[in-house]
Amino acid sequence: MAFTLLLLIGVSSLSHAQARVVQSSLLGIQYRILGDTIWRDRDTTSVQSVYRGDTLYENRFVFGRKIQSEIFVINGDNAKIVSSLDGAGKTIPSTRSNGTSAGGLEGTRMLLENAFRTVDSDARMREAEARLQESYQRALALGLDVRPPPKRAVPDSSPTVKRVYPIAASRLLEQLGDTVRYISRCAARPPVDTTVYLLFASDSVRRLSPSPRTFDAMMARAVRSDMRSVATRQAVSVSDSSLAKNIPGFSKWPCDLR
């Protein structure tokens, strides 16, 4: 079994350049597809999912080091954990005696399908925006008094004043110039984890700390997509609407700036 896992990892790593690649603009995740293998990458974390008939091989990596390997066998709506090993190859005792949901294991594939839909939808949206702009310019040329078409929320590429983008309740992004900081957890409730990046050459990014490393255009797009998704959410916010007030819910997290 261990030989099989090593073989699967080796084959996929040799062929990354030939894989189909798609970027999730909402989650900042890069997907790579090669045959029956899906790689899900974000920053320092990678998850490899290999589908072989009714069997799923899933391997998790952090900083390129494997930290966990699991094998699932699907049976109808249920999935049985055949093997669960840590990075050293030692068995991890399962806490799920009844197995897990087969639907839950389809998460990677579903997210990938959504990413493809998003890419296709974004292309159609850009085409529609171009047509609206063209119609607007024609109307102006005819002397008509028309309102300009709405513009998409686009963050400043290199702000001179610090911009804060609250991504989630316990995770925000700060940008000043070409320097970007991802801050996780709550400053009022330490510890706080901060990762610092430097954007350069319009399509590249370098992690300054921790563990300096240079990434390609995909990582740069992931960082910018985080900012764009927050800017879009803020642009269409209904928080001031009378209909959205006094809706029951949980107490707000102290550091939630959304």
C-alpha cells in the first residue's frame, strides 16, 4: 500500500506542467487536474486527491512535506476509511467508527466544478460589460443623456494608504503599497499568525515571512482575488437595508470586521 501511494505521488509530481489549471476567484485556491488526479493548492498547503474506481487516495502536504495520507472506499452513500497515516507513516487512530459520508468526499470535485463555472461566468460578464460600454459610447455619440454602466469593484493595485480587507471572521488582509499581510485569528485573543507577501511585476508574489518563497502568477491571482471578493461583497452589501435589520443570529465575533 505504501508503495502504491508513493507511486501515485511520483507520477503526479512529474506531470504538473501538463495539467489543466483553474483558479477559484472566491477561495483563492488553484486546482490542477491530470487524468484521475486533482491537486488543490493554496499558499503552503496542497491536497492531492486520486480517484480510482470506488477508491479515493487523499494526501495532504504543508511546505511540500506530506503530513497525512488517507484511503477511502465508497459504498453507496457511505465511505469507509481503509487507511490513515501521518507524515511518518504511522497509523492515525480513526475517531469515525461509522465511516464518513461519501458526499463529503465529493467536496473537492464540487469546488472544482464551481471554479470552472466561475471562470465561464466571469468571461461572459466581461463580454457583457464590454457590450454595455460600447452601447454607452454610441449613446453619447448620438447626444443622448444616459447614465454610464456600473463598474466592477476593483481594488487599488498599490494603495498609498493602508487598505483592510476582512476575508472572514478571524482572518483579514492588509495592503500598503505592494506589501500584503494576511492576519489570522484575533489580535484581542492571541496568538496571531501573520504571513507577509510582496507583490511585484504585476503577476508574481514573494512570501517574505515566514519561510521566504517566490510564487508564480497563480498565487498572485489568489491574493488579488481575496481583495476583489471582499471589495465586491462590500459594494453589494445590504447592511443598511431596513429589511436586513434585526435578523436573529449568533453574537458577533469581537474581531469580525465584515
